[in-house]
Amino acid sequence: MEQLIIKNAKLNGATTDILIENGRFKTFAPHITPSQEQCELFDACGMTIVPPFFNAHTHAAMTLFRGFADDIELFDWLNNYIWPAEAKLTPYDVYCGSKLAILEMIKSGTVFFNDMYWFQEETIRAAEEMGVRAAVGLLFLEDENGNIAERNVRGNQKLLEMKKQQLFSDRITLTLAPHAVYTVSERNLRRVEELAEELKLPVHIHLAETAREVQECRKEHSGLSPVEYLASLGLLNRNLIAAHSVHLSNYDIEMLADAQAVLVHMPCSNMKLNSGAFRFADAFKAGCRIALGTDGCASNNNLSMFDEMKFAALAAKREDNSPTAAPADYVFNIATTGGAEAFGIDSGEISPGKLADAVLINTDSSYLTGGEFIPGMVYSADSSVVDSVICNGRIIMKHRVVPGEKQIIEEGRKCAAKLRAK
Ligand SMILES: [Zn+2]
């Protein structure tokens, strides 16, 4: 039996010891002594324990394209910069880029990411090695002739085979990931719907990200918005993870709320690409399920959920023309507990029986001195307050040290330089 005891953690203001057994929180008490010899002890020295972040949409390996093509229009950015460079990617690049991303996520308190990319087995290998959780998508992305690239078909087959043979741990789950309604034909979206039914997998898609996408969708599909179009294909339901969802009509918001689909809000990426503003306050009032994500590093340019929380809260106040919109407690919740719930992960709460995912926060940081804790996390702190990270009952960062950090950065730097070379 694997045991870990966290000594002297602060939970909801009280100091407690916490026993973690086989990856789950078991006992919370003022003093816990080990009941077996091989029990790992970790002194939290009075640091505050809270749920970690769940990044609901990213392209992890795109850390290699950080700062690659800043300050450019989205379609120009995709067609003339990102996609040509991505054509040169090798599986090893994706492995190194994913590790670099995961390193950054761990250092900023994130233990889970929902990914959409190719050479997915390399992202899985990186997530397994570094001890985090990931949802990895079977990618559907067509060329102008309506064909799915050979590497995607092969990658998807490989993932399904790995799942069948149980070649990855419980920390890894799969999704079906059609890129967007403008890059996947109706025929293949219908195939995704069938597969979602058959394999019981969520569907993860970029949705209504730009005004142009909505315009073109209405033109091509009898006046339907992207949300209405997905509904017509049977894809609008609780298992839909709709990244961006920026350009929504009132009717779209109503439909998304009724279906209880997950809307992934990524204020930094939307603002950087000037894609438009997600109607956060309106979606919240309509009762939509909302999670937060970072998007890939090429459009952000980091993977910090601290930044997303702050930008989300501030943008909502501006949208609603009121400082009471998107209060800190709510924003912190959708970045943590709500994110776990959105992906059906039995964690996101520090309580007995839950999967032991947590971060220890250094409240001695100047960022958190004075004021309340949660507003401090949302409005003031950055990732430097994250001292240690636990995922699935294992410490994956201890006092800001992640094993292998130097080498991960070194390899990432080499791959990034290679991809930039003409
Ligand atoms: Zn994206």
C-alpha cells in the first residue's frame, strides 16, 4: 500500500495532517503517525493546501512555438505561420514540447490538461513520465480536399489500440477532437458523433472562435450558427467540450446551457488574437458549465492558470459594466473544482475519498500578505506562490523542484530552434 502523510498543512484556516493512501485522501487529523514503515512524510510547514488547476484546453507541444508569430491575424497566423511550421514536427519534438509544457504547468499548479494535437502517444508518454493527468484527443483535421492527414489517421488508430490494450494509466483519458466546424466536413463530424456514442468519449472542438467562423458556417449550413449546426448533428450535449465559444447568440447560450455542454473560456488567447470576447457574465447567468483553459503557447504565451483567472474576472466586470461580475470564489472554483468536474475526474476537492490532487501554497509570499486568500490567488498572486504539487497521491514538485527540469528546458530549446530554422 502506498502511503504519504502531509504534516502541518493549513486547510480552511486550521492546521492538519493528511494521510493519502493509494492515490486518495484518506484521513484528516491534527496528528497522524505512520502505520507502516514505507510511508513517505512531507512537512508542509503551515502552507495552505488547495485543489490544483485543471487546464481545460491546450495544445501542449505548442510551447515550441512560443513567441513564434506574435501580433498577427488568426487566419494569417494559422495558414502562413503555424501550420507550415507544424508540418515539420517530428514525434520527438512533440515529446519534448509536451514535457516543456507539463513542466510549466506543474510549476504553476496545474495537474491536468485537455490536449488537442498529433503524435499523441508522445504527449501521453510525457504526461506519464511527469506524473500529471491528461485528456488526449483523437484528432480530426482535414486538408482542402476533405482528407484527414495520414499521420492523424495513424495516430488515432494507435491511440485506440493503446486504450484497448490498457497501455496507459488511469491518469490518461481520451477524447474525440474534431478541430473545428470549418476544418472537418459534415461527413466526418457525423462519424465523430457515431464514435462518441460507441466509445463513450467526450467531444472536444474549437467552437465559434471568430466572427468569420460563424459567418461562414451560417453561409454553408442553411443559416445555422456553429452551435446550432453541432446540435443538428447530435453533438450538442453534456459530453461536448466547446473551446473558446466566443461568438454566441442569445439562442446559442440558451442551447449550450440546456445541453450542459462545457464552455472553455480562454481570455488571454482570445484577447491576444483579438478573436472577440467570450460572454462570460451572460453564460454564467444562463447557467452554462464553464471551465478555464490557456490554449497553446503560440497564442498566449504561457500556460499559467493564474493569468487566466485574473483576465477572466477582469473581462467579465468590464462586460457586465459591474465590479460584482465574476467574483473571485467563482473564478477560482471553475479553474479548479469545476475543471475536474467538467472532465469527470474524481478530484478537485481536498476531502476524504477524493483522488489526492493538491497544491501547497506559500502564503508567506508578498502577493498573499494581507487580504483574503482566494481573492489573493485570483487577483494578486502568480505561479511563484506554488511551493509543491501533488497528483494522484504523488509529490510531483517539492519546494519548486521538478525532477529533470534543466534537461527538459535544454531539449525544448533545441527543438524550438530547429523548427524555426528555414
Ligand atoms: Zn486551441
